[in-house]
Amino acid sequence: MKLQEIIDKLDLKILTNIEDKEVEGVFISDMLSDVMTSAKPDDLWLTVQTHTNTVSAVNLIDMAAMVVTQGKVVPQNTIELANRYHVVILSTPYTTFELATKLVGIGLKAT
């Protein structure tokens, strides 16, 4: 499923420049070590983390995007770094569980 389709269906807020990538699955964790060892390329990462190290993790794995849940505010320096490395950051007021349920509802699977 294309990233833009997910954004449109779930009314996700776009915080960075966007590239319409293919999304293969969903990965959920708030621990960077989990992301770096278990996430897959083209995953959509759901997290409440907002610091600049998240950009490195998304870039390392070549994930489709990162979605910050629970309405957490992403610092400007994280957004700027993400734009520099072509990392897509989205946000939503939904809890991680609520968003995961909605993503499964539109056909995505956990990886």
C-alpha cells in the first residue's frame, strides 16, 4: 500500500517532506535498539519517541516512515534532520494501539 493512501485514509499529519513510498508492514516499539534489530525496510514505525536519534534509525533500516503517536510534539531539529536525510515523519493524536488497530483494518500487517 502506498504511504499517501495511508495518510489520506487515516488523516495523518505530514511533518516533513514526503516521498510516496510503498509500505509493507507496521513495526511498533519505543526502543531504538528494537527498531535497529527487528524492523524491516518499508515498514511504518509507530512510536512516541521524537528525538533526533529516531531519524538515524529510520534511515538505517530504510523504513517507509515514522508515525509519532499520542499527539506528541516533534522538535524542529528532528524535523530538519529528517528532511536532510529524506526521512518521512508523520503524526497523529491516536494512541499507538488505536493507530495500529486502524492500520490492520486497512490491510497492513505487523512485521
